[in-house]
Amino acid sequence: MGFLQARDTISGQEGRAYATINGQVEEMFYIKKLEAKAEKEKSEIKTLGRRGTQHKAKGWKGTGSMTIYYVTSLFRKMMMEYIKKGIDAYFDVQVVNEDPTSSIGRQTVVLKGVNLNSVIMALLDTDTDALEEDVDFTFEDVDIMDSFGKPILG
């Protein structure tokens, strides 16, 4: 029986992310952590002859969060466009996981129609060496452009 080699796990630091906003590509070098989740929405269904509640998928929603270093004004400017002019921003984020020590290769996921929920407009904190902010978002669609391969088992 084979086993997963430790070198084939993916380092969280071996990745990249890019935002495409109004046709401009922005390398998101300031990301500390990004997590995007697709969650099914389900209806509860009760039927005759069964005491338990069953579930039926009826749709999905995409949500996510980023922890970023407080070194860009990009998201604050996007929020200002909405605050001042009512112009909301939707953009795509491409996330690439590619660890050169792993035999499984690269995975590239594109989150489409990303829309920010909230943005910190100003931040001070004397208890930290590096300012960070958490940014929650939703997304409308997702594509997997590259998929991980199978690891070489030891």
C-alpha cells in the first residue's frame, strides 16, 4: 500500500493570486490568507412513511474571505466608488497553487463576479508589527482551469 509523501503536500506560501478589475490585472502579493467556499443551499423535505427529514439541493452560494496586509488602497477606492457614486465593483480573482517540490502539479481556480462585503476604511493598531485587514466577499461563479494530478505514492 502506498502513502502520501510529505513533499507532495502543498505549501501555503507557494501560491499566487491575481485580480482582474475593469480589464486590469493586479497581482495580489499582499494576501496572507484567502479562502473561498461554494456551499449548497438545501430544502428540508418531509415525506409520508419516513420520520426523518430529507434534504434536496436547490442552489448554491459562493462566499469567501481574505486576510491581507494593510498595504493597498485598492479595495478602499472600490468601496468609495460605491459610497460616493453607487457604482459597485465586480471582478475576478485567479488563485494558483503550485509547489515546485510536489509531484501533483498546479491547480488554478478562477472566482468570477467577486464582490466585497466590507472594507476597513482606516486602521491603527499599536499592538502589531504589521497591520492586517480581513475582507469578506461573495462570488457568482467559479472555474477550475488547472487541476492537481495524482501524487507519486511512496
